[in-house]
Amino acid sequence: VLPVLYSVFEKRKKFKFRPNKSLLILLLASSGLLLSEQSVAQQKELTLDQAIEWALLNNNELKSYELKAEKSKSLIPTAFNIDKTSFYYNYEGYNIGENGQILNVFGVMQNFQFPSVYSLQKKVNQQQYYMEDLNFQIKKRDLIKEVSQRYYKVVYIQNKQSLILYLDSLYRNFATAAQRRFELGETNNLEKLTAQAKRNQLNTLALQVADNIDAAYQALKEVLQVDSSFVIKEDELEPVLFPGNINLEEIPGNQYFSEAQRMTETMVNLEKNKFLPDLQLEYYLATNKGPVPNFYNSYTVGIAIPLWFGSQKANLRSSKLQKDIVSREAASYSLVLNSKYKQLQSKLKQYKRAVDYYNNTGQMLAQEIVKSAERSYYGGEINFFQYIQSLDEATTIVLDYLENLNNYNQTVLEIKYLNY
């Protein structure tokens, strides 16, 4: 039996699995994983950019954040909330004009808060809108990260599946050959049973990986929130481009807390300005009917001074406490963010070290293990069990590489879209 792994490891480029189409179809059919060519053809091949575009257009949670920002923006003009205008009519028997007729009095009255209150309230409303818009940007950033991570997880598991299917086909051939050799008396029963056990083990693992792919697709659809059917091309798993050092001050979360601190300062100033007197304007016109009608008008300008400060003092104290709360939350966020950034950098170095090991040493070592085991087994230098053990060692090196590369990619995406 010529192991397929020999041809795989022999290539100098990065490890890439391209199974024979007819063999793959046979394997899928035998394990219940076969999809008809017609249904596959009908499915759209989805790239990462397209997946992100779909999510941004269709994710309902993201849309709700966008609508919240729009709602907050629509409330900015409510800062100029002037009290209702009062119109009145007065008729009193003792209010008599010079012509001896009772006067009919028509008047209008309007109360205003101190002008600075309106300007500060508008500033608060604008800052609330900025914060809601930053919330939307944060959610958008998190969504892009989720889509990217789940997309690359599908690619990772597909690469893993390709290797498992190759090994499954290899041990299937081993099991068949061992059975035939046992029937011809060329080998013992232990070799036959070992080959069958290994084949069954790989077949079970292939089914588990197929289930993992289904679960990964469902996780991706969960954030895309589309009804369209799609497939992800089975490309080689490549490292995600590392963004380099990140300016934490530019992260939307830090911007959010900076804006929140500015808003609490404005709210403190707003509560202070509410201690200022309100303004009152009044105008009335008095007239009556008679041989010579009389007309009188009058203007009144006044102020309303707060004499009871208990409620307003409580509001001012509450706004100051809110300012302290936001200040501490911002400090905590900054500390946690810096700590998380350093932890992710440490993890990234760990995974990069493992990936570099494979590219510099592990890949060549796995190739040599397979080649040496191939020569030794067919040269009669090692037995079947030693040969299987060598293939398992080579396979473990590749599987570890795929897992570390996936962890590397997931960590890069965490850093690229850093938030918490």
C-alpha cells in the first residue's frame, strides 16, 4: 500500500491537502457525508469580505444599535423645551375704564428657563447621541470580529477534515490489505485487528470532524442572519495579517468613556445652571365698548427665583456622583484593556513560536518521518505497528500545526478588533 501522506509531505510548500476527487466522493458516500453535486453547485461560495458585508446588512442586533443612535439624534432638538404659552381673558366688575365701562382684558404669558440651561441641555443631548453612535461602532467592530473568527474556524476545520479523510482512506486500505494477507496466511491476527481498529478510529474521527464543520457553519450563520445557502472554499489555512502595535486610545471603547466623562461634566454644569432664575414675560391688552372705547396695554418682565433648593441640591449631588462613577469606570476599563492587550500579545508569541517551528523544522521532520517509515516498512526493517506509530507521529505534528495556526489567527483577530 502506498500511503497518500508520502506525496503530501514530499512537497516543499506549506502543507496542503487536495484529495483525489473520486476517492473523496467514495469516502463521503460511505460515511454518510456526501452532498449531491447539484446542491453544492447551487450554493454560493462565500469569501470573508462577503460574509462581513452580509452581516453588516442583515444582523438585527447591529441594526437595533444603529436605530438607537438615530433615536438619540432625533432627541437633540428637545433641549429647547420651552414651557407652554399661557393665553387668558379677564373680566372683573371693578376694572372700569375712563369711559365708565368694564374693561375686557386679553393677555399672553410665557415662562423661560435661563438661556444657558437650554444650550447646556442641547450639549448633553448631542453627547448622548455621540455615545450611542460609539456604541453602534463598538457593536459593528465586535460583529466583524465574530464573523472573521467564525469564518476562519470553518477553514481550519475543513483543513483538519482533509487530513483526516486522507488518513481514513489510508487506514481503510491498510485494513483491507491486512485482511487479505491474514486470509493468505502472510500475517497474524493481531496485525489485522490493529489495522481494523485504526481504520474504525479514523472513520469515527472523520464523522466527528464533519459534525464540527456543521456546527461551525451554524455558528457563522448565527451572526450573518441570512437565509441564503453558502459554502466556504476549502483553501489552505493561512496566517491572518498581524496589524502591528495598536493605539489603545483610538479604540471605540476608550472613546466611549472619554465622551461619557465629558457628558457628566456637562450635566454637572447643567444642574448648577438650574439654580439661576427663570424668566417671565407677560403682555396684556384691555379694552371696552362705549361711545368712546378705551384701550390699555401693559408689559411685565419678571424672574422666578428658587427659594427651596432641596430637590435641586440632590440633583446636583447625584450628577457629581455620576461623574465620579464614570471616571472610575473609565479608569477600570483602561486598566483591563491594557492587561488584555498584553495577555493577547503573550498568547500570540506562543502560537507564533509554534507556527514558526513547523515552518522551519516540524514540516521537514514530518516529511522525513514518513519517508523513513515508508522505506523501512517496505524494506522489512520495521513491522506494521512501528510503521503505524511513525505515521501517527507525523500526523500529530501536522494537526498540532493546524491547531496552533488557528489559535494564532483567532488571537490576531482579537487584537485587531480589541475591545471588552
